[in-house]
Amino acid sequence: MKRIILSGGGTGGHIYPAVAVAEALKRRLGDEVELLFVGAEGKMEMEKVPALGYRIVGLPIAGLQRRLDWHNLLVPLKVLRSLRMARRVIRDFGADAVVGFGGYASAPVLWAAQHMGVPTVIQEQNSYAGVTNKILARRARRICTAYEGMERFFPSDRITLTGNPLRGRFSKQGADRTEALKYYGLTADLPTILVVGGSLGTRSLNEMMKQWILDTGGKAPVQVIWQTGKYYEREMQAFLAAHPAAHVWQGAFIERMDYAYAAADLVVSRSGAGTVSELCLVARPVLFVPSPNVAEDHQTKNARALEAKGAAVVVPDAECRTRAMPLALELLGDRERLAAMSRNLELLAKPHAADDIVDEILKVIK
């Protein structure tokens, strides 16, 4: 029996890669593996992970606020408490390895494991390594990365290029396009743009769509799948009621991302690590609008890394309201460029990332 701790959280970008690896471990080892997640108290992993059938322990760890805040005075105390709890969790569970997926939630348990002699593996999702992973990499046995050139952050002899592990099945072939268009009530006669800003929504992309609809009067030679996010759903529904737009599907969530990708000729999206990896697998040309509100500007660095390989186009968040949709229409008119972007995205795809990470975990245990 192998006992493995998986840690990371705060955002879906850290949680779901960990879950994807957990699923791969269960497929590989079945009843011969016992898994335990470790997260941060009060964060989304404490709800999401148990809902997927996994046991999780929460630590009282907290990150520093970027602004002046008296809560920052409590952070050192929470770190010390979390380290003590992490040591106890590792000892009581009898961990053979600890795997970290980034975010401050993973720091105490990986730090404790490294100082207890328990092998650790780090998975870095972004093209620019986070502070937590850069510190923890000094004692990690293996570092699994999603991008080339990560030697500037990590010891080169311990890096393995695996890609980002994803839940679900994404591929270039994907779902049937005819079924996908029917699902969204769209036609095969017009090109399709998918605008997606994450489950909570993205103000900038929603404002971009509103401006475009006002500029075109709701009439344009394209159709759009517009995911607004739950925070903005009522506001955007009210806008569309006042400004009807032909050939626009709008919804808070996209339940069938496989259909959305199959229908899309071009995607307009944020550039979080998981989204980037999905787009590489489905090889859908993309115009990225990176979020400026993430730690160390990861999304811009992810997007620029793909742009440098001819796999994406990037529009800064501050310019997207007026530039992004006109540029998207311009790209749709250049079929050769779209085909080249698709080819370049496919070259970056890592469809076996979760299984490759499992290989590295089992190596350090042996």
C-alpha cells in the first residue's frame, strides 16, 4: 500500500490538477494506494475535494494580503501552527510521498515533509514559477513542469516536462461539430467565437462583448458562445434584453466544454494554466486577454509564451474592450493563420500529463 498526500488550493487552477493526478493514481494502483488531500481552511478545496469523494485535511495557513492589513500580523502564527499540524498529518498518515500543486496551501506540508525525509514532488502549472514552488524546489526530488525553459527557476537535473494534468477528455478530434452547434442553437453557415472567462466570470470580457454588441447593433457575420459567469449573469441578461443580438448564446456556465470547443473557430479567453493546456489539446486558435489580477502576472507570461511560438494572439486587458472583438473577426478572415495557430498549439499539447506525473511520483517512492 502506497500512501500519498496531495496538496494545493485556493483556486481551481491548483485544485483540479491535483484531482486529475489523484484519478490517475487510482486508475494505476487501484486499492494499492491511499490518498489524502491537504488544503487551507476556508478555501474552495475544502468543499470541492470531498464532493469528488476524497478525504481532505485543512490547515490554518493564510497568505499575505497585498495591501496593508492587520490580518498580515497573524500570518506568522498561522504558518507555525500549520507546520506543526502538517508534521502530525504526515506522521499519522504514514506518507510515502507528498505532491504539491502550488499556492500557499501546499507550502507547510511540503516543507514539513522535506524536513522529515519524506520524498516530495512539485507540479508547476505556469511558465513563470510561483514563489512557493521556487522555495520548495530546492529540496524536491522531482519538479514536473508545463513549459520548457524552467531551468531558470529550478534545478535542471530534477525537471521533467509533463504538461498540466487535466480532468476529462480533451482532444483535437473532440465532440461532433454538428451536434455541438445544435446544442447551442447555432448554425453551420457562420463562423463561431467562444468567449469564456471562467466560472465566476470576467468583467473585462463581458464589457468587451457589451461594447461590441453596441458597436454592431447586434448584427455581425459571426455567432458567439458567450459565457458570462455567475457574478454577471443577471446584468448581462438584462443588457441582452435591452440590446438583442442575433446569433449569440449567453449563459453563466458552460456545462459541455467539449461542445463549446468543437463549435468554436476561435476562442477569446483568459490564460490561466488549465485553460492554456485545454486549448493546446483541442488545438483551437485563441486570442488571450490575460488577467492582470493574478500573482506575479502569471497569465500574461503564459499567454506570451504561446504567442512566441505562433500559437496565440495576445491583447492586454486594458485594451480588450475595443480591440479584442475586431481583431477576432480579422483573424477569422485569415484561414491560413488560424490553421498555423492550430498546428502550433497541437505541438505544445501534453495529453498524458497526469500519467507522466504519476510515473515521477512512483519513481521517488521507489
